[in-house]
Amino acid sequence: MQQLELGILDWIQTNLRCGVLDVLMPALSWTCNHGELWIVLAAVLLAVKRYRRQGLAVGCALVTDLVLCNLILKPLVGRARPFTVQAVDLLIAPPTDASFPSGHTAASFAAVFALKASGSPLWKPALAVAVVMAFSRLYLYVHWPSDVLGGVLVGAAAGYAGAWAAKKLAARKGAKQ
């Protein structure tokens, strides 16, 4: 399996690597080093009363994702990153945590699924950003393809859980008024 995944990563390096993407992919990836892009989106949505529940859904999804990815799965699985197995010129500083699942991908898809499940039309542009974010992690050679797939699945679960939690919190608040 590892050889297949290395083959995919090497194909990207050989066939898609170019000056424009060498600038764009690290920049895009940087916007989500700690989920910043999605945290800002959640904060903006929370600040507007009409979109507060959607912002709460994204916020809850990101917290759920943080627990699942960084506190449970990454330490539990402890998978080495591909650049430690295959020498490659990295365009970013080498991440020091475990590889599985991709946290950038998981946070991005947590936001997408939280938006979708809470009825926001923003899920469509968020999906476009999330797909490019996931690809950036492969382009940058810092995640295996299965890390990215795992990130999508963890993100989907966290997103739906976040939307569910936001709905429950909103119902509880409505019952108290």
C-alpha cells in the first residue's frame, strides 16, 4: 500500500509541480495551519445573528475535529510522514506531529459538512476550498493519500456532530426563553 501511495505522491511531484503552485499551495496550506481560515469563518458567522447557528455548528465541528484528530487519532496511530520515507524538497517547514489523519483536511471538511448540515449555502464554496486544501497536503508531500481520505472522513463525522450539537444547543436556548 505504501508503494502505491508513494507512487501517487511522486506522480504529483513529477507531473504537477510548477512555479505557480509552488507559491500557491504553501500559502493556502498556511491559512489552515491551526484551522485559522475556518475559525475566522465561524467567528464571522457567530457575529451575525441570522447566521449564528451555522457559526456555532462550524465552531462545534472544529472542536470535535480537534479532539478526534490531534488528541486521539494522531497520537494513537503515530504514522510517519511521507517525506521521512522518501527524500523530497519540501516547500514548507516539515511538520513534527504524526501524519494520520490530515488535520488540515479534517478541519476543512468539518467546516464543509457543518455548513451543509446546518443549511448554509456557504458549503459549496467551502467545499471547493477544502478540496484544494486536501490536494495541497499531497502536493506539499506532507501527507499520504490515505491520510487525506481519513481527514475527509473524520471531518465529515465532526461536521455532522457539530451541526447536531448546534441544533441541540439552539433548542435548549429556545426552551429556556
